[in-house]
Amino acid sequence: EEIFISDIANGLSGCRRYASQGEVKKHYSVAEHSTLMSWYAKYEDWVPELQLCILIHDAAEAYLGDLTKSVKGQTGRGYNRLEKSVEEVIFEKYNVLDYWRTYYKEIKEIDFRMVPLEKAAILRYPQPWAYDKYPPLEGVRIRCWPAITAKRQFLATFENLAEELGLPQEVIEI
């Protein structure tokens, strides 16, 4: 009952990808990342439940913060369990937990396929990463929206999906 989409949107729009390691003048947020992934899923005609699942796939970061993969890997099982429990509460609230469990690998593949696009957009001197082996998503353009734009786009995407799926209305703060 303490999970609200406006809190998630607010947290993710202020949380920059890659622990803020991109160019300082380029604000690329987790909210933009998630929104673009959800739009890609819509373009690919994935069902609305999966589009929503993708939109909120990083929602736990609104409450826990974003850790880079290398740091996350060093924290041990405690952090992973905490993150998983927060994710499950969020997915359950929005009725997509079964979709998350069933399509986790497909969602993660789209996530990995964002990496080359994100590196090109925000890093001044991109270095090779393990995730470079994934081909970039076609038709996705990183824009580096200001935080308020990222929040608005995330919330608009959520509202459209929530209406389509018949989810209860939430008070949305911008």
C-alpha cells in the first residue's frame, strides 16, 4: 500500500543510468530507459501486460537506488534478495508478477540491447563492455530528457497502459 507510481516515476526520473557515469551535461535517467523499452515493446506488438512489466522492470531502483552491475555483483545475496522482494511487491501491485517471472529472459535481453545505444548517446569515450555482444534495438533513440520530461513520459505511458488494462486509478503527481 506504500507503492505509488508517481513515487516510482519521481525516483526513476532523478536516477541516472550507469551511476551517473555519462557526460555531465547529458541526463539519461532510468525513467527514460524504461519508457523507451516499453515503447519498443509496444512497437513490437507485445501485450499491454508485458509493456507495463517492462516499464516498471527497474522500479525497485526508485526505492533502493541504482547500483552498477559490477557493484551489485559484489554485494552478495542480501542485496539481491532485498531487490527481488521489492520488485515482486511492485509487480504484484500492478498485476504483472506472472509476466515478469515468465518473460524475465526476454525482458533482460531488451535491457541488454539498450546498452550499445545508451553508451553511444551518453559516454564521451565509450569503452568495451561485456554487454556489447548484444545487437542494439532498432528504432530506439536516446534523447537524454530532462528529469521532468522523463517523469511525464513515464507517467503518460503508465496511465495509457493502466487504462488499457483496467488497473485502479492512482493520484499522479507531476
